[in-house]
Amino acid sequence: MTEIKTFKIDKKFNDIEDLYRYLLKNTEFIGETIGIQIQKPLKGRPFCITGKEKITERNILFFASKSEFPENLGELIVLAGAFDIDLVVFFMPETSVTYLESLNWLQKICNVDTQFIIGEVLF
């Protein structure tokens, strides 16, 4: 199992909806940033965006959080289960060793094909 990938988007967003609009319009940039090809179009859903990876057709969840990590980790898990997700791209304002270790642990206990990626964004 590999370590959690991280990346940063240097653009400042007004709120999570602003970030989601950006993701929906910039599918290719996001795909290049996280190193995968994303099928178009992505689907805006309540609280998240979903899509598919082009080659493997793995289900992708894009989820953003501005508030407490533990609370949003629970919401992330519920959404990932509801949409049968294989690849989670979790956006948060700041990463930390604690968050990364928690997600590394979660990734280890998940299905072999499950992957987590952290995107750091400014709100």
C-alpha cells in the first residue's frame, strides 16, 4: 500500500461551493494534478462531486471540508460507502501529520483498490 498522495491548489476559494464549481470546470487540470485521467462530466451531488477514472473506471469522490477533521472524516466515509467509491480526493484547508496518519490507517484497512488523495485548498 502506498502513502497518501498530497497536492495543493494555490487558488483561494470563497467557500466549498466555489471549489466544487472550479472542479467541475477544470476536470483536466485536477486529473493532471492527481495523476489520473477523469471521465467527463463529473457529477455535482449534495455535499460532494463524483466521477469515474477513464482507464480503470474506478469511482471517484471529491469531498471538501472546512471544519473539524473527525466530523468530516465520518461524513466522507458515509459518502464513499453510499457511492461505492474507490478513489477519494479529500480537500481541506491544512494537512497535518495526524490527518495523514489517520488516512493512511484508513487506506490500509480498506479494499486493496481504495486510494486516498489529499488536496490542500484555501478558503
